[in-house]
Amino acid sequence: MTPKQEEAVLALLCLLITLLALGGLVWAFQAALLAPQVTMDGLLLVLVCLTMAAIFGAMFYTIAKRLGWLAVLPAWRRTKAQPEPAGSAAAANPGPQEKSKDVP
């Protein structure tokens, strides 16, 4: 296996664990562990599911970004900053060497 394939498998594993944790969170609400009254079991299950989803979701995001998987989504594309025309930037913000001599 190449290193890129190993990272892809790791990313998919992180995604699977994230989805299972979110599924456990949904199950906790469907099984009425929190609905009639908040029990310690229900509260701990929700906290564990949120923690697992946050940790593995952040890891999936990091790996997917490194692999370039997020570049295909239009919202995730970074556009290169267009250079401003030379006259507009200099007129709006004069540098220390461009200040007029009548201002103290």
C-alpha cells in the first residue's frame, strides 16, 4: 500500500467512527434516554458520542484536507487574492515615506 492509500483508509475509518458516534447520539434521543428525564446514563452517552464525533471528525477533516478531497467542493475552494491596482492601495494607505510634509 502506498502512503496516500494508507491515509485514505485512515480518513475513511475516521469518517466511519464519526458517523457511528453521531448515530449513537441519535439513538440516545430515540431511545428516550434523555426525553422523560435526564439520567446519568443518557448524559454520559451523549457526552461520549459528542467527544468521539468531535475528535474523529476533526481528524477526518485534517486528513481529507491534506489529501485534497475538500477541494472538489465549491465552498472549500480558495480563490487567489487578486492584486489591487497600484494607485488605489497607495492613495488609501500612504506608507511612512509617502506622508505629506505638512502633517506633524
